[in-house]
Amino acid sequence: MLLIPCPYCGERPELEFRYAGEAHVARPADPMKTTDEEWAEYLYFRSNPKGIHIERWRHISGCARFFNCVRDTVSDKILKTYKAGEPRVDLKQFEKGAN
Amino acid sequence: MVELKVTRRSAFEGLHAIGVSGKVSATPSALATRFSFRGDHEAAQRASKAFGVTLPLALLKAETNGTRTAISLGPDEWLLIAEDGAAQLLADEIEKALGTHFHSLVDISHRNTGFDVSGAEAATFLATGNPLDLHISAFPVGMATRTIFSKAEIVLWRKSADTFHVEIWRSFLPFMWGLLEEAAHEL
Ligand SMILES: [Zn+2]
């Protein structure tokens, strides 16, 4: 079983978690001013990389907090987790030593 | 005029007793008052005085004093357990202590039910459905957390080396109880 390091609770079994999509997708501050294309971009378009991805997870059956997670979508290896609200991590640090 | 007659039924009604002599037994807890309390650390400190037990600020901890227990489930969330019938009194006291300080206090007395699992094989018994490491070194006395048992969400609190308290939504109880009955056959 995958152990996911919750930034609050420490390493916990994956069964306690729910996936919650790509992280750092900011809602437009004023939706009335966006074009249809910009709104569609925000709603539907995600980066979906083969490789390192920053995504949101929720420790639903634990502390119930949302947090961010850097995961390699090829190996399923979790490289880092950090609290929601903290700045987006620089992916360069993972690309060198990732595989 | 409609006459309402409401009686409270134990969630354990109709369930078989679970016990394996010398190894493990599951014992329903007495009816209790329960609250879900949310707020910041300041709110928790104020509620502690009214509740009579310190709400732990560190995560995954239980503090207990007689009939009252406070468990930190998340950084701003606590489960409060108290003696049956204390809901109104406690709500009033906590509201008074908090004043206008931002918080939420929800009575979940009838949503949850609880039982103790005790005996030399208690950890092994619970491990049949719970994926956490329940060894005393990884899950020490006084530790408590929300987790799962098979597909049901529970709160697990280690009261002593060989006694755990389980809190579970009452509608999930027959599901968990059935699994524990099966597990008892295999101990
Ligand atoms: Zn957590």
C-alpha cells in the first residue's frame, strides 16, 4: 500500500486519502471579465503531464485537510507534500534526481 | 393533535456480543454526549476551561478526565465526548466561554456511537480492518485519530496498551460489527 506523507499527520495509508485534481489552479478574480475561452481554460483544461505533477489531495479520513503533493505520474512516486496555501514548489529540484 | 413519543434506541440493539476468551472483547460504551468543535487555538483554549479537559493543540492526541474526553482530529477540529444528558449544559458553557470568538459547535451525540476493544490481541484484532500501524511504538497510549475500518470511517483512540476506543457513525456500526465478528473467528 502506498504511504502518503500528510503535512499534518505524517505518513498514512493511501486508503485514508482522496485525490482532488491539479494544484495551483487559480479561479479568475473577476469571472465577469473573462472571455469564454479563459473561463473554459480555467474550468476544463489541465496540464496532465507524463512525469512530475503538482496535485491536490485530501486526507479525508484523517485530519480532513487539503494539501499539495508532487507526484511522478509515471512511477507513482510521491516526491514532496506541502500545506495548501504554501507557494508552488520549483519543479527543477525534482527533475534532476527524480528517476 | 399528534402525540410524539420518541425513544432513544442503542445502536447495539440486536447485535451479538463479541469476545474471544483471553484474547479480545468488544464492549459497547455508555450513551454519551458528543460535539464536533471547530475553531483556532484561541477558541480551543477558551473551550478547554468550559469543558473541563484541555483540548489538545497537538494533532492526533486525546486528553481525558473522568467522563470527558477531547480528541484533536485536525488542526482546527476536535471531537468532544461527555456524559449522556450534558449537551445543553455544555453547549451553554462553551458558548459563554467563546462569546463572539469565531468557532462552530455541533451536537453529534446521536450520530456517533462508541465501543471499547480490549485484550491482549486488541491491536491485531483491529488491524484486520485498519491499515495503520497499531504497534504500541507507532500508535502509543493517548494517541487518537480519524481513520478507517474497511470502508467505514472511525475515530480510534488508544486508552491503554491493550484497550482501544472506537467511535463510529451509528449507521456504519452493523457493518463494522459484522466484520469484527468474522475477525473474532480467526483469532
Ligand atoms: Zn492528515
